[in-house]
Amino acid sequence: MKIFSKLAAALLTAAIFFTPIRAEAIDAWGAAIGALGAWGSYESTLVSILRLGNDVNAQMAARRQDIKTNGTDKNPRDVQLVNAVMTQLVNHGTYELRANSLPFIWHVNDDEKLNAACYPMNYITVNRGLLQVMNYDENKIAAVLAHEMTHGISQHSAKNYAKAAAQSVGAVMIGAAADSRNIDWSKFAGMVNYSIAKNIVTPTEYEADEGGFYLMTSAGFNPGGGAAAMARMDYYLRFETRDFLEYDAHDKPSEQTFSDHPDTEVREEKLSQLLTDYSCGHVKVKKADRQYKVFIDGKLIYTASNTGGQNNSADKAYYFAGGLARAFHDYDSISAWNFRSGAGNSVDFLDDSYVFRQLREIAFVENIGAKIRDAVTAAYQKDKNRQKYVDADKKRLAAWQRVKFEALATSAGYARQLRINADAYNDYEEGKLALKEIARAMQAQNQDNPAECLAIRGRAKAICKDFTGALEDTNTAVAQDSTNLYNFLNRSDVRRMRGETDLALADIDAAIKIDATNPIPYQLRGNIFDKLGDSATAEENFRKCYELSKKNPYLIPLKYLEKIDAEAAEKIRKVNPDADKQDSKTSAQ
């Protein structure tokens, strides 16, 4: 545990500069790979990036750099929409994190381009332009964000960047054997980028589409959201933009360009087939000349047309079909559909659940409830292949259970890292994330320090304003292991947040008695006296912390570091011009 430690974060900030994110989402990590000195073999590069992907400081640095480079969406409704969708996906979707993966965090930036990206440490950045292109439709946005989450869950980013690094080095080695005077370096760079985009990223895009489909569907969104999002993207790229930096509108399987995403029509077809499979094979959406038709077991039920001057026939068809698919998937018999008399001569069915909303609205407007009832009745009467789809569902759930089991049964080293991650989230005042990570740590079979886990959980609870629960946890931690100074330090911080300054200082004194050579107690004591306005005593403690930490400048607030080591303070400002602002924010906490 390193309470308020900023060393790793500062080093990462100095070493890694995340460039503005483009469609291929690869350039942003070129600097990271280079900084790690990992342009060697795929295996060594992958190990390095996976390690970085399990580093809370790197995750926070990614968010900080994204905000600095791309800004923040100024429309609070955009932010609320993404927060609501991501929260539902994260909390209610079916997935499991690997032992060396961090929980997801996200940010809505101010870039107008159509894009979103997931970094290897499960940081998702969402361009405000994506929300606009997707018509602020939460089902389509959920599909895109679930796609990005799947990249993170499957660790696609780390694997893709490692392969890209290995391929690039291989290309360089081949080029070095030739006469460099005859090499067209601009074409050479293009070939390398092409190799990265097409040989690496395209397969994982399909995997992320499929994984995203099941993730967003399990979270309660309409199963038609993925295909609707891809249909919308296809229309946008063909008729509303020609910016190839977003995507290539004319990207055909036979004429691939440097776009890193597969052809949108192919992806739409695959997502539409996933919807059919999810319906146990009963529901099918067919497109001809941009007209969308919905069938149940080959019987035409609904033809969608554009309304209100909008190109919305795909949305209507896929959401109509998505409601049908969800009902076929969830219900083993027709009785659960609850067909009944509705207003006028209409036939109503199902319930007010969000996922059925568009289906029921269209059925009422088109007065096709009876047609749906008859087709659904016939479908259940000849439903012979349902078990095949049920077994596929069970297989997917079993796969997630294996991931969970492997994470819980992981080595003591990974279990310890979960505890370290939770403690780091506490340092960033991210109490909710700390609670998630420490819960995983406490469930791990090879957890080696349950008392310290309790202490860290207690501090996280205090950050989340649960001061009673926080004190209970930290008291238990101290009672279970009074030889661990970090248990006292966590309780000290809980007591500080409770306003019990004298008790907080007493815990720090107890920690110093356990190990007087550890710099962290002096750092904490310096922070407390600084807030009390006793700058002389604060400086005395910070000097002791600086000495014991072998002159680690990142443990000392800048206003005190200036007095202790002015040269070190100036170096920090050169590396990070915002250091004073960040220092002031930390001091105010």
C-alpha cells in the first residue's frame, strides 16, 4: 500500500503521451510501446502491455491525457446518456474480468468525429460525434460501447498492439537488408500501417461485434441495437461524410483500403444473423434496396418504411425484430407472450418492458397484433431446434464461469495486485472502483492478506461517505493484524475523513512505532498538519518523508518541495505543466 503515492503516475505521464484517437486506435499506443522498449518479440511486448493494462496509474493517466488533448463534451445530456448506458452495461451485462484486467472507466470527449476506443487498461473514450451520428439512441450507443468493452474484456488492444509491434519490427528488419537508397519510405510506412490495420484489427472487430451483441443484450438493451448501429454507420459513411479518417465509405472486401474496420454491410449482416440466432432461429430481417422486412419462420410480418423525413427504416425493423427475438429467446411457450385484446380491435401482447417497447408500438400502429400472434403460435408448434440455441447459451455462460474461476484461482501475485489496484483507486479518490477491485481481491482463493483487504475496503467506504462501515472495517483490520502499519494508516485516513484528527495522528504514531523508516506515515502526517495550517510541522514531516523515500519528489506537495528541493520541483513542472493545479486539488481533498 502506498497512500497518496504519485511516483508511478508521474513517471507514466512523463513517458507516455496519448495522441488524439483516430479510427484505428493504434497510433496512440506507439509511444507507449516505444517508451517500454518493447518493440521486440510479440511475447515480450504483450507481457509489457498487459502489465501496463493492469496498472491503475496508467489508466488514470490515459483519462487525464484524453481530457487534456480532446477536451470534455460540454453538453451534460451527452455525458448523462453515456454514463447511464455504461453503468447499465458494466453492472448488468454478462461478462467477467480476467485477473489482470481493471474495471472499466470512461469519458465523453469533445471530438466531433464518429469514434470510440478502448485502451488496454479498460479506459473507454467516447467522441461526442459518435452520439450525434447515432441519433442519441441508447440502443445503438449501447451496441458500440459494448463492442468497445469486449475489446477490453478480451484484451484485444494489448494483443493487437503487441502483434503490430512485432510485425513492424519484422518489416524493419527486412527493409534493413535491402538498399535503403531504393526504398520509398512513405510507401513502406503505408504498407506497415496496412498490415497493422488489416491483418490484426479486422478479425477482432468481428469478435467485438459478437461479444458486444451478447453483452448489450444481457444488460437489457434491444437485441437489434447492433445491426441498427451498423446500418446507421453505413448510411452516414456513404451519404453524410467523406472523411476517410473516420472510416472509408467504399471499403469493400475486394478493395480494402487503410480503414481498420471491416465493411459495414458485412458487419450489419453478421449482427442481423446474431439476432436471428438469439430468437432461436425464428426471426429474420432482410434488406433489399434499403427496404427492411421482418419475417417469422419465413412469413412476412412487417415492412419498415422511413417516416418523418428520416432514414429510420433500419431502426424500426431491427427494434421490432429485436423485441420478437427477446421474447422467443426468453419464453419457452406461447403463454408467456400473453396475447390479449387491446384497444379497439387490436391484439396486444407481452408487457411494458423497455426491450418490447418499439415492437408493441409498431404492432399497434400497423394493427398487426393478430398477424404476430398467429405467426408466433405456429412457430412454437413446430419449434424443433430450440434446444440447439439453449445449449449455445449455456456454453457461453459456462465460458464466463471459467473466466471467473480462473480469475479467483489465480496466483498470489495477481491476488496481491488486485489489492494494490484497490489501494491505488483510493489514492485517486475513486472509492467505487476501489470497492469493486477489493471485492475481487477478497474473493481470490490465494489472497495472502485479508486484514489489509479489510483496511483498504474501509478506506474506500469512507471515500464513498460510509463512515460507519469504514470504521468497522478498519477496526477489524487492526484487530486481526496489529503488526501491519498500513492497517493503521488506512484507519488513520478514515479517521481524518471523519474529522477525528487526534485519533488519526495517534494511528500514524502507531504506524511509525512499527516501522520508523517507512516514508508514508510522515507524508500523511505532513498532509494533516498542512490542513491544520501548521506549515512548520508539515514541512518537518515532509522533509523526513523525502529523506526516507530516497528523495522521491512525487510524495511531496509542490509548495513544500520548493522549500525542500527547488530543483526537483522545477523538473516536475517541466514534465507536467499542470502539476500545480493537480497539487492544489489534492491538497484540498
